[in-house]
Amino acid sequence: MEDELGVRRLIETILERAGFAVESAVTGVQALEKLDTGLFDAVILDLALPWLTGFDVLTTLRERPATANLPIIIITGSHG
């Protein structure tokens, strides 16, 4: 889940070249919808998502039994 197009495409390319099937989402809401409909091995989560933050997505995933133990890699591109 990454909202910046260039970063999202780079991550997708790296993972696909490594042999992973990749689905991406631009918003936290879209990510949660996708996670509701499929089986995933892991999530790469940007903390700075629009409308529903990465923190909100993380909290929701941990509260749901189906995703409570899903590995999550957190990234952020915050500029200080």
C-alpha cells in the first residue's frame, strides 16, 4: 500500500522480478477492501496513506482474526 506512483511501481517491479505476485492499493480503504477479498502472504504498508492512515490500517489488520498474524513491512517517505 503506497500512494506515490513512482515508489509503488518500483516496489512492484522489485517484488515481481523476485517472483512474487503483487497487488497494490493507493489508499488505506482500498487496501483493506483488497485484503478482505484475498489471501496474502505479507503486506508492505506506507504509514502516510491518504484518508485512512497506515496506522489505522495496521490497527484494523491486527484486530481482524484473518489478518492478525499477517507479516507487515512498514515503510514511510516522510520528509522532515
